[in-house]
Amino acid sequence: MTTPTSEPQLSTRQRSLSTYEGWTDFAERPARGRPEPLTRDQLDGMSPQDRAVYDLERRVWHANILLRTRQVEDIELQLADILDSNLQDSDRVKSAAAIDAPPALGKSTVVNNFGRVFHQQRIAEDGEWLDQDRDVRHLPVCHVTLTGRLTIKGLHMMILGFYAHPATAGILHRSMAGRDLARAAAECIERHDTRLVIVDDLHFLNMRTRDGVEVANQLKWLANEYNATFLLAGVALRARGLVGEGHTGQEAAMAQTFRRWTVLGLSPFTLTHKRAREEWDRLLFGIEQALVLTDARPGMLVDLSRYLFARSTGNIGSLMDLIRRGASRAIRTGREAIDRELLDDIRIDEGAETERRELEAKLEQQLRNQKARRRRQNKDGEAAAA
Ligand SMILES: Nc1ncnc2c1ncn2[C@@H]1O[C@H](COP(=O)(O)OP(=O)(O)OP(=O)(O)O)[C@@H](O)[C@H]1O
Ligand SMILES: [Mg+2]
């Protein structure tokens, strides 16, 4: 076993995923290797410098743990189907996909990783450049994360911004009509042979205004006109009228726009039935396997199954937050393992913390009920045998 001596692979500057440079960095970055777990002796025998590098490597690794849950696999499968059928039938109306789920359940994680795999696949198929002179870059995926309250122009500016289109650098866009900006964006999509356009945080579009309907129409226009599949993600898209069917007036226009959109969801984990509990434990087992801590033991997290559920309320974002902070603290303090005592001391997001007490009490009660039921059953069994 070797101890790491080189610098960990860290990009010095995290570039925005809403620019082609940032996205390409993300999509083409080689998969990180898991730092080797060391024994106590090896750890204690390291020079302070090597130790600092090793600890940093572990923290970076922990920050980027990616778990392939059943929900993630299901969504990826569906998205791949949609993309495939769009690629095959270029002359019919394209369908789009939307992931509609509450915050911190992994929407961005899913779409980004789906985009990353697709990017790599397309580059492997058709190369990095689209012309002999290496003038036109092959950009299979366009990715934008919306912010603020977005107008039609805003959306197209973001797409143009991804491609570093000159319109976004100067004042050119002020004199450009929305339709021209849309056309310019569509041209970028075609020129760079973009097949997948990811729009994250779509909830920043307000569809209940006139502007909103126009944005929807523009999206439809883009999605139909060009050889790209739109993949959207956001919170409460259906409730906000961003996806789903409407029946009257404005809503009818939207219903038409979104008829061909497949809406996929992500939900928190639960412990309500056996299969769900097994899935939760599988998730914890997956995290356990991924963590690099010297004194970690098998079952370190799975044994805390109910406790971790109560702390995170089954929300993967809150769970990963808690575990990452726990792992960082375990490294910093030399504890090198995660246990309940250590986690008890770590506070995470308010949402999870407020729900925690109620859920803990409920789970305790459930456990007591289960035990009482089992005792009763045993007694009944004994009585019947006698
Ligand atoms: N499959 C996964 N494996 C590991 N960590 C995950 C996974 N899914 C989500 N997470 C973690 O959960 C947190 C929230 O995920 P993400 O940002 O993707 O959620 P989101 O639904 O896009 O949230 P928001 O609505 O706030 O944009 C992140 O810290 C992420 O690392
Ligand atoms: Mg997100």
C-alpha cells in the first residue's frame, strides 16, 4: 500500500456549470480514485505534510461521493429512453423531460451526472471538434442553471452565455428582439451539435404571467425546431403550472406546450415498509463503503439506521450533509470513525433539525409497539402450546 505524496487533483477554480468551459471541465474530468484506507500505524507514521495532503484528498473524495440509488437508476433509464427516441426520429416533435421534486433530493445531481455521461458518450462517438480546422467545438450538452425571476430574454441570454456568444458580452442583446435571441440560441445549439439542453432550477420561471406563457412557447419552439432534447429540473414545477396539463385559457396554451413532457419525480426515503427499509439500509451501506476512515467498522452506519433516518428525515441531501460533516470531524479530531456521539453534536439544515425530534419520538414509539406486539405474540404462542 502506498501513501499519497502528490497533490490531490483539485481544480483551482470551480467554474460555473452554466458556461461551456465549466461544463466541459466537469464532464471530462476523470473519475476520482478512492484514497486508500490506511492503518493506524500508517496514519500515525505520516509526515505532517503527507498527512495534510491525505486528509484533503479524503475530504474531497467524501464531498463527491455519488450513490446510485434505485431512484437515480430509474430516472436515468427513463431519460436515456427519451433521448434515444428523440435522436432516432429527428423529424417528429421532440419530447422533453422534467424532474419535479422538493429541494435537496438530488435533482441537480441526477441531471448533471446524466449530462456528464451523455457528453462523454457523444465526444467518444464524434470527437471534440466538428471541423477540420478545429474551429467549432463539439458541445453535446448545454447546461444552464436559472436564477432570479426569469424573462424570455433572460433564458435565451443564459443559453447564449453558455456558448460565450458575443451577444452576451456587449450591449448587442439590448437591441436584439426576443425572437432574434431565441434564433441565435438555437443556432448555437445546432452549430455545436448540442443534443441535450439541461435547464436546472426551472422554478425561477413564473408561468402564471403573460411572460411565462411566452417563455413556454419559446421553449417549445426551441425544443421542436432543433435536434436537442430539453431536460428540465426544479421544485414544485407542477404546482407552479410549469409542467402538467391545464384546461382553460392560459393554461390550455401551457397544456399544449407540455403535453410531450415526461415528468419524473424524486422522493425522500421512508421506513414504512420492509422494502423501503432495506433500500435505506442499502444506501447507508453504500456510504459506509465509500467513506475512507481508518477506524471505520462494517455496520458503522447501518447500525445507526433509524437514528440517521430521524436526523435526515429520509432526505438524501440532509443525510449526505450530516455524514460529510461527521467524516470531516472524524478526520480532524483523529477519531477516524463515525458514531452516534459524534453525530449528535453536529447540526444540519433547519428543516431536518425541526423534524428530527418529532420523528425520533415517533420511531421510538414504533419500536416499543413492535416489541410489545412481539411479546404478546410470543405469550399467545406459549399459551396455545400449553
Ligand atoms: N445520488 C446521490 N449520491 C450522493 N449524494 C447525493 C445524491 N443525490 C443527492 N446527493 C447530495 O444531496 C445534496 C442535494 O443534492 P442536489 O443539489 O442534487 O439536490 P437538488 O434536488 O438539486 O436540490 P435543490 O432543489 O436545492 O436544487 C447534495 O449535497 C448532493 O451531494
Ligand atoms: Mg438543484
